[in-house]
Amino acid sequence: MTESIPPAGSFRFLPDPWPSAGAGAWADDLEESLVALAGEAGFRPSHTTRSELELVHPGRRLVIYINRKRLRRKTMAVIVPPWSELDGLCAVPGVNFRGGFFHSSNMRTFPRHVHGGREEIPYGYSMECADQTAFSRLLVQIP
């Protein structure tokens, strides 16, 4: 049975992402738009924290994360698994990679390694999308 994704206008994530960041309602609207676009590509939200939103594509057995902190600064950053083919993802028009790994304890499904501390922490690559069209194209290209 396929689980339906709520319409973008009715979906709200808890907890609210960093309310003290000074972002207005546009940040919530952007998040809802990204979830709706991800839904069109077969992804569904499965877990959220203040800093990351986990999206799962059951058919492709794929998990990605949206960096919610970056949404507050009007930047769309998608964290992809560390085994992703970067050359193919960087070839997507409007997608940029700054280099290096992105680390966050909230990315519960990604592999872990030691980075600057004593404990292992999940990691992946952070891909920045110039606009929502680039975000849509990226979702299709992620292996």
C-alpha cells in the first residue's frame, strides 16, 4: 500500500526550526514547497529535528536530509549520502558543492566516523540548490 503525502499547505513540521533566527513565514512556506516537490519525486518526510528534515524514497531505498538551518537564510541545502557520485550531482544545473563532509548527529541513517571529537558522528555531502527547479532536478539524479 502506498502512503499518501499530505498537501503542501497542510503539512507542518515540529519542532519549529530555529524560531529565534528572525525568519518570517517565508521559511515555512519554502519548507512546504520543498516537501511538495520531494513528494512529486517520490520522497516522503519521515523524521524532523530543529536542524534537519529526513526525506525517504521507499522505492529507491534512499534517504536524504534538508538542512533546516540553511532554509532560515534562504538557502536550500540537501545532504546526500557519502557514497553519492559527486560528479553527476555537480553536473545538475543550479547545484553547487562546497567540498568536504557535512556532519550532524541528527542524520540518524547515514554512516558515522570520528570528526574532531571522540565520538562518531553521521556525515554526508551538502549540495546547495540555487532554486526549487535545481532542487527538483537534484532529487531525480541522486543514486
